Amino acid sequence: MSLFADTETRVLVQGITGKEGAFWSTHMITMGTRVAAGVTPGKEGQNLEGVRVYHSVRNALKEHEADASMIFVPPRFVKDAVFEALDGGIRKIVTVAEGIPLHDALEIRSAARSCGAQVIGGNTSGVISPGKAMMGMFPYWIKRVYTPGTVGIMTRSGSLTNEITAMVVSAGFGVSTLIGVGGDTVPGTRFAEMLPSFEADPETEAVVIIGELGGTMEEEVAEAIQDGIFTKPVAAFIGGRTAPEGKRMGHAGAIITGGKGSVQGKVKALEAAGVMTADRPSRMKDCLREMLGGTP
Amino acid sequence: MKLFEYQAKQVFSEAKIPVPRGITAGPGEVTKAVGNIGLPCVLKAQVLQGGRGKAGLISVVRTEEEAVSEASRICSVPGVNLLLVEEFLSIQEELFVSVTCSPVTAELVILASRYGGIDIETLAEESPEKLIREPVDIFRGLQGFQARHIAYAMGLEGQAAKQTAGIIQRLFSLYREFDAELAEINPLCITESGEVTAGDAKLVIDDSCLDRHPQFTMRPEHFDDPTEYEAALEGIPYLKFDGDISLMCAGAGLTTAVFDLVHYQGGTVANYLEFGGPNYRKAMKAMELCLRNPSKVILVVTFGTIARADVMAQGIVDAVRELKPDRPVITCIRGTHEEEAVEILSQAGLEPLFDTEEAVRRAVAAAAGEVHV
């Protein structure tokens, strides 16, 4: 049983008839994800690959059971869609859109925290357990990246995920579950909040963190390890070591301000907690071999 | 997007936060503005950087001659095109109030201090007890009792406490109304006559919500370089540096990692450019922006999902044909449909590399004038 989404997880897709929604929902089904129903207001009665579409989450849940919701709606509609899923009692939600307003992201995170829900995203590719299920958009057919295995991955960046995960696989390992927490300033779920799930997951032996400059998520991981919340081996790659202060490098959350959020500070905190850090993608191979022993 | 002081003050004033009387003036309009505001008055350069006082960009003037000479001095500083001419305040005390958010707790946070006007980060570090921190539930909003608590905790009394509490509530309301990332008054002045007035005004609006506030538009002044402005109008993240290698990559994380690798390898970056996500069909524009730089090499590194490798490879090939770059283009394009990308690049005579670090080594060598065999 993979954490977050497994072959048994019944997934609702909100925004299933949109261009990206339909394309990636089809891939989710092809890969083996159990898509229970779709939701697009005004499109009830349509279907995608045999999956029925409903006007609303409430209508869909009258006919189907769902354990999780995948949200493919544009950024301005994400808050409404998340609240609709929460209203339907769904407590595992993935939202991929980039450009969710900051105040909406705060409301989403606040609402999720108060009802114990996990909202992953936005500004992410989503969640995948290779060979089992995915909620999001991953080129799972590229085997030198998405090979099943025992390394859990958490990431703030989609493009860098492919780069680093390819190193994990080329070192002879594979991926148990990959969680893209996303590149926004206020992600629904933070790195450290996923650690208890990885700790409890029998399929995960070690965790790789793909972080970057800005924010405090990497420092929180170091703290969780120091506090004994997470005891499995951890390796990290953090991008932006040579980034100048005050320049935003792409992601909304990736900026050093007032001397805070530097990669040096993150690396120091992680190494003090016993995390191995790779200063370039290829070194991730050495970290994993050293941590997990000698596969070729 | 950070607003200019005069824009933020207009928002504050409309929200009934007292601000000094002021008029904006270009270099030639200062005499008229000073006549309108009266002497003495304050000339403040309308630039986005902090530390204007220390940089000599704020000046109190007492005569018309002084106003003219100070205005021409300030306006001769590169980047200064506009002044705010403001009434002079006799200040008794300088406070600090700010509204921001906590990504960890998902709360909004009011920060306030009796000791404003100075480097607030230093204060937070050296005397944290002097900085009041009040978390606010985003759904419930700031309640009156919280605003009063902050004012009293600042050590204020009487009218000053009442007025400050009111200003904090209005600052909070406009933070929500304007989709702000930050709303701040530093200093919040108590004048000799006991009035509480915003000496400065800082308002940063969430870039995702600019269309809701069309009165504020992105301007060249928001960027360090004209090409950065041009790229921003296209929605392409672009930063200009002084080095040799133009990065033309996809994905914020990967571009940042390549930026690091170039430096590790002893190279230098001419520009950071990211044309992934919604921009992956904009190879032509991206290469045009790179060529605007006197760089020596263009380095393309991608590993995309939605940003399809074949589409980007074709875009690069078309851009090379059309723009005929006068410098080498190194390509490492992977991800969805990468097999087709290899084909497209090879047919156009571009070598399809597969390893990021190898591509970076090639770029650094090419920038150093070494021809790779």
C-alpha cells in the first residue's frame, strides 16, 4: 500500500473535461489509477474513457465513493474546487495549477489544517507511485526516471524532479512514492508534514528531498529529524547555491530576502541533522549508494 | 509587484489612513509642486529600492532655490524619474506596523513596534520583545480587540493608541482587498500635534492577481534591465547578469540548478531565462532575448513533462534558422517525446546531449573559446 495514492485509491477528478484534465486523466487511467468519477459543472452525462462526469462533487458522490480528489481547474477556481472536495468529505486532494492567488492558498491551507485534510500543491506535477497510481502529470513511461523502488521523493520543482530522479534510478534504485509539494510560497502541504507518512510506509527505505532557495521547508525537515519524527536515511539536493540575494529565480517561493532562505543555511541545518546533501545532481548517486549500500 | 510610494499612499489615503499632503513632480515640475505644498517640504525620489534616506534620495528643503537644486541633484541619479513633494512633518515619534503572512501556519500576521523608522530585522533579532506579533485567522479577520491590544502593547495611550488601532484595522482591510503580499508603514509618525500619519507606505501586490487591480501596471522601473521588462511582458522569467553563458532552460528548478553548475564549472552566466511551463512554445522569443545579450554561448537544458521535448526541439531549430545566432547553441532536451527531439536536433545539425553536467561543461568550454571535438 503506497502512501497517498495506491491502486485501490478511488480518485475523483475535478476539471476532467478540460484539455489538460482530459489528457492527464486518460494517462492516470492508463497507468492503473482507479478514477471513480469526474466533475465539470455543466457537463453531467458526458464520459471520459468510461468514467462518468457529473455537475458537482455532491452529485458524483451520490453515485460513487471516492478517497481522493485530483483538481485540474485553472488557478482562480482552485479554492472553490478544494472547498467543494472538502465539503464532500474528501481529505486527500492534489491541485496542480500554477498561479493560485496567495490569499486563496492561505485559505486553502488554513481550511485543510482545521479539518485534517492533506492538500498537495499547487504549482506541482502532483503525486506518483510508479507502477501503481498517479494523481497529476508525470511522464511515467520514461523508465529511466519513473521506475518503482524504495526511495521516497519530495520536491518543490517539476523539471528538477526528472533530473534528480533519473540519478536515483541510474544509481540502481527506484521510486516508492514521489510527492511534489510544489513551488508556491504557500503550498498546501509542507515537506515536514509528509515525513510521518514516509516513516510509516513499509515500501520506503529512504527519502530524497529536492529543495531550492527560499522559505523554510528544508529547515523544518532538519528539525523533524532532530526531533526523532523521521528516522530513515535522507539525502537532499538544494538548488540555488550561487543565486544572488533579492533575485527571484522562477518559482514564487524561490528568493533570498533579508539574508533568509539561503541554500547555505539549509545545507547546514540538514547536515547537522545527518542528511547527506548533493551539491550537483550526479552526486545524488553517491549519496544513495553510501546510505543504502552498494548497488552498482 | 511592488508599488511606488506615491501609489501606495494613494491607496492608503483612499482607505482613510492619514498620509502627508503630497504631489508627484517630474524634474521640470518641482517649483510648481513646491509652491502648492509650501515650504519647508520633503522631496522623495520615487524608486523601488529601500534605504532611500541613506542613499541621499530623500531631502528636506527650506527655500525654493534649495528645492530646485536638490531636485536636480536627486533626479540626476540614474533610475530617478519622478519625485514626491510632501509637506514637512514635525515628528515626535516613529512607529512601525506591517501586515504579512505566515506560510507555515497559514495565518496573517500583524507586526508592530513602538520603535519604527529603523532596520526592523535588526530590532527583531536584537530586541525581539520590542516587536509585537499578532497572528490573525484568515477567515475571521482582524478583530477590534486585537488591533487595540497591539496599540496598547506598543505602549501607546489616549488618542495615539486609538488612532493607531484604527490605522492597523484599515491596513489589514486593504491588505485583503488588494491581494497584498505585504502592506507596511515604516515610519508611522506621531507628529508634534499628536496626529498619527503614514510617513512611508509599502504595498506589494500578488503577481497572480494583477488583473484584478488594472490601475497598477508593470513598468520598466520594476526591473533592473530593459530586457527583463520586455521578457516580463511575454511572461518569460528572465534575469540579466554580466557573464558569458545565456541560459535558455525550462523549469524554474532545473534552470536554477544549471545556473549553479555553470558557476561550479568556472563559467559565468549572461542571463537566466526559463521558457518552460506555459512558455514552452516560445523558443523564438526566448532565443531573441538571449541574443540581446553579448553572451558567447546559448545553453539549452530541459527535462519537461507538459513542456514537450519535441516541440521545444523544433522551436530551437526554427529559431536557429530564423535568427542565425552568431554563437554556439548547446542542446540537452529531454522529457516527454525525447526520442523525436533527438531526431529533430540531429537533422538540423545540433548535437542532442543527454547529460546536464556534460552540456554545462561544453558550454563553459565554448565560452572559454575551446572548440569541442
